[in-house]
Amino acid sequence: MSVIAADAVVRRAPDVVWRVTSGAVRVRRIGDRTDRAAADLTGPAARLWLIAEEPTPISQLVDEIGSDEDQVLELAATLTEIGWLVEVSAS
């Protein structure tokens, strides 16, 4: 599993399309035909996705999502590993 540092900055990957559906955010990586190419994000994962339109520090995600830092780091690491988020910098 990927590890995201607490001082990381992440954003949506540019090759992922998405839309808001009833109760979820549906994401799909363009050109990917694997099982991990698409999913419906809900709860904190959906909020993280919506906030990360621009490069966003983990600390800001924690504040805006309202979850604890460990949960946000785990979500960011999972979404980065799958390829839906990218880490753009770390201080």
C-alpha cells in the first residue's frame, strides 16, 4: 500500500473522469480496463475527491472533511495507489 506523508499535497489525477450521482461520486480512469478502473466514492472518500480539484494539503483535507488525520491519510494513500489521486509535492 502507498504511504502518504502528513505534509503531502494531493490532487485529482488528470486522466480520471467523474460525475456526481445520487449519493456518490463515480470515478473512472480513462483507458483503464482493469477491475480498479472505476468506482463509486461515498462519505469521506467522496468529499476528499471533490475538495482535491486543485492541489490540496492533507491538513486542509482533514479540516474540510472533518475526519481524523489517519483516516484521511489512509483514503489518500488508497486513492493514490489506485491512480485516482496524485501527490504533487511534500514540504
